[in-house]
Amino acid sequence: MIYLALFLRFFYMGAFVMGGGMAIIPFLQELTTIYPVIQAADVANIVALAEMTPGALGVNMATYTGFVLAGIPAAITATLGIITPSILMIILLSQVLPKLKEHPVTISVFAGVKAAVAGLMIGVFCSFILLVFTKNNVVSFDVRAVLVFLGCLGISLMFKLNPMVYILGAGVVGALLGL
């Protein structure tokens, strides 16, 4: 039964969450109340690992969340749940959109969606900042993490390296510092 619930929950996310993978974070935080296996601190780890792995961020988060909940079968179920709405929408839109793309209502709807996504992303950013700087419902500030960030920022401003170098480097330094 967990597989059906997981599929439907991620199907809902895939169908109604706009703005990319970061927009899923509030829904992942909600999962901590539904499934006690996932703690609030796990959400930050899920986001970090999903960012580090290749592929779509939302799909990576769904896969990792499913794996944390119930192993590989749940990972596959969550992944299928989040990608199915996109596949269905692409099939539908490929048939309808060419006929409607210049219609004023279609243009207005897409303009509204862009504005809503911008607002949603600001909310997600604020939620993520609170998530990163909160441990056990207490705001905490880890100077080491800020120093790692500032170090990466300084190096990225001086050298134009592949972003994976910064991600891997920050991951190694963070692991060595116990972050």
C-alpha cells in the first residue's frame, strides 16, 4: 500500500508543482509528518544529494526519497509517479498547443504561470534557508558551512572551473569538517 500512496503523492507533485525541483522542497518537508522514517534534517540531505547527481532535480529527489522510505522498489515507484504527469502533459500539449500557441488566452495563462512560479521560487528559497539554518526547531548558524560557501564563491570568482569541481570540493570539505 505504501507504493500506491507514494506513487500518488509524487504524481500529485509532478502534476501540480511548477518551478522545477526546488519547488518540491515544501512537499518533501510535508512527508516528514506523514512518514516518520524521514526526518526534517533528511530533507536537506535529499536536496544536496539530488543536486550532486546528474539528471532532473525533482526526479532525483523523488528517487532518493523513495529509496529512503522503502528501498529500490519505492525509489522506482516515486520516480514513475513524478514523471508520469509530465509525459501525459507532453503528449496532450503536442496535440493541442500548435493550434493554440498564438491565442490571447494561452499567452495570458503562460504569463500568469511565470508570475506564480517566480513567487513560488521565492517562497521555496525562504523555506530552504530556514531548513538549512534550523536544527531541532532552533535557528543555528554554522560558521564552518559559511566559510565553505565563501571559499567556493571566492574560488569561483577567480577561476572559471566546471561547477562539478565546486560541488565535489565543497562536498569533500564538508565531509571532512563534519557538516
